[in-house]
Amino acid sequence: MKSFRERALEIFPGGSNGEYGFPPDLVPVISRGQGCRVWDTENRQYLDMTMAWGSALVGHAHPKVLEAAQRQMRFGANFASVNLPAVELGERIANISPCVEHIRFVASGTEATLLCLRVATTATGRPKVMKLEGAYHGQHPVGVASMIAGKPSALPKPDDSGTGASWINDKVLVAPYNDLVAAEKTINNHASELAAVIVEPLHRCLIPRAGFLKGLREITKRKGILLIFDEVVTGFRLALGGAQEYYGVEPDLVAYGKALGGGFPIGAYGGRAEVMDVVEEKRYPGPQYVWSASTAGGNPVSAAAALATLDVLSEDHVYPWLHETGLSLREGIAEILQDEGELAQVLGDGPLAQVAFSDEPVVDQQSWLRSDRARGRRFMLKLLESGVFLNPMGTKLYFSLAHQKEDLAEFQEHCRNALRESR
């Protein structure tokens, strides 16, 4: 009888549903999860340091989240319409998010960023958008542009590697992250055709330099360009009010996903009423109208789970603990790297971390690309072999409220051993 690993390799390209890039002999098929642990079909236990790419911020199978979802399921799983939990969730987010006056739900973060961009180009009547080099904004072409670095950088022209859409060369401009002078130059040179600037406030795991986000806010406002915060990762993770609250910068539009659903699929986009109203059906089929509809968006089960998630995240101790523990984890990994004689640094903020094998400060895409990513992959694969579930392609490490200090101490010991074994 074939194993689930063999079956997965036969039916999924690379044995993956996207991005993990496991070697065939290490492909795990997850059968269950609880707290900060997952188990595969061979009953091997892993310490989870990806947490469903950050969507399980409260931990796997959190009892309050499961109870809320199961309670709602008795009344129906989906209506493809505004429903009671969705109204309550929309109101809750509007009370938390500084920029949200109107909101719509979708089923993923990818849809949320895509709709933000479509709303922006329609509301402004301008055809182009600008993103920051290295940012990932979801699976659509703009979201992937200049993220993979398959071609030499020639900013502000985008790199279309991995997009499957050469048309982005006519629609997307790219500026380096953390370089306000370069970003402002691109904005000034193309202001008449720029609808929006979209940014991950915490860019992958790179912290914004002082004044960078505020500078983007000032120049976009001055030029009548919409500022979009992609808070699919930072939303409800850095603070209850997300990066807007944490960094003190208010965009025009915001995209949410991941942690909001407590592990259930969800996405949302919202912003200022006069901008968001381009999706209102009374405008149909006029030129200033964006078709926006989602069969599973705002479904009552995900909405109920999200309300329970926000209840958990609203407890007083949550964000102090996430930040204090995250800082302690990053400092612990950095100490191990130093002890082992590695030229490396630890990036991140809050409950996020990433190791960059480089002797120069990593502050943007180009300095990240100059890091020793092959060394990073060897390190990650050794962690996987040792019983840590993560993405070996070198992206973020996520931890959750379910991780206790002893779990993170265990992870640091795995790090020490993996560094030695991957040289």
C-alpha cells in the first residue's frame, strides 16, 4: 500500500500545495494539530514554527474558536450573503482598525489585496500601482511581481518572474523598501498615472526605518494617491489594531487575512467610505464601479471563528506577551548564531523571526538576496528533519499564543543542532 507521502507526490506538483519546496523524502502529510504541535500521517510529531503561515496565531484547534465555529455550523455553513456573524465581525473590525469605515469580506488575503488594488484604480481613474521590491501581496500577478528576483533589478520596472503575466510591465512600478528618497522619486515621476502604493508595513520580516511609512503617507496624500496597507500578516499580530496602530500610520485601504480567522479561511478589505463605495451595486454598470462578490467571503462559520479569535486576542496580556516572547526568541537565536561562529542575523518583530546568513545589515530585497540563502535552506531542512515543521524556502518563522517558553527553548536547541549539522 502506498504511503500518504507517495500519494501526495503523485497528485500534487512537488508534493506540495504551494511554496514549501520539500525534498521528496521529507514531504510530510499533516493529519492533525493541537496547540503548537502538528502530527503527520506516520504519527511523527513536529513543533510547529509556521502555524499555518501565521493564520493560527491563537494556536491549532483553539477551544474557543472551535466552539464558536461548531455552534454556528448548526445553523448553516454558508449563505453567500450578509449574515449575522458577518455584521458583528464587520462592526468589530471597524472599531479596531483606524482606517476602516466600510468593509467587505472575501475568502483569502490574496483576494483582499487584489480587491484593494482594483478599488484604487477605479476610485482614482489611474491605471498604475506601485509596490515595494520583494513584497508578496498574494497569488495574483501584482502580488508576486518583483518578489522572486528571477531577473536583474531594473527599478522601477517590475520583474515578472513567477507572475505568469507579462502585462504587469505596463501596470506596475517598483521601488526599494526602506528607501524613502527612491520611493518618492518614483512617485513624483509617475504621479499622474499612479492610483496607489501598496506596502507590507513590516516587509516580510524587515522592520521599516524611522519615518519610512510616514513619509509614504505624506507623499501619497500630497499627490492624491491611495496608500494601501497589506496587513494580511501584520493585522491583529503586531497589535489589535495591526500595523496601523503599531506604527501610527493610517492608510486609505487595508487588506486582512491569516490571523483574523483563527485558522479558518477568511479575508477582508476595507477603508475610507468614499473609496470603498466604488463596489456598491447602485453604480453598476458605470465606469466607477468594481465588481466585488465572494461565494465564501464572510461565511458565518469563518466569521464566528474570527469573532472568537478577536475575543482571545483582546485579552490584556496578549500583545505584551507576544512582543516580549518574540524579542526573547530572536535574541536567543542570535546568541546561538554568535556562539556557533555564524555570520548571520535575526530579523523580525512581534511573534515573527527570520534568519539571514549575511555579514551586512539586511534592510531591503537586494541585501536579502545577497545573503547566503543556500546556507539558510540547509539550516531549515535540518530543522525539519529534527522535528520542527516550517517552510524550508527561508521565509518567516511564526509562533503563537500556544507556544510556551519551554517550546521556544526546545526550538532554540533544535537551532543549535541544525546549525552544526548543516555546515
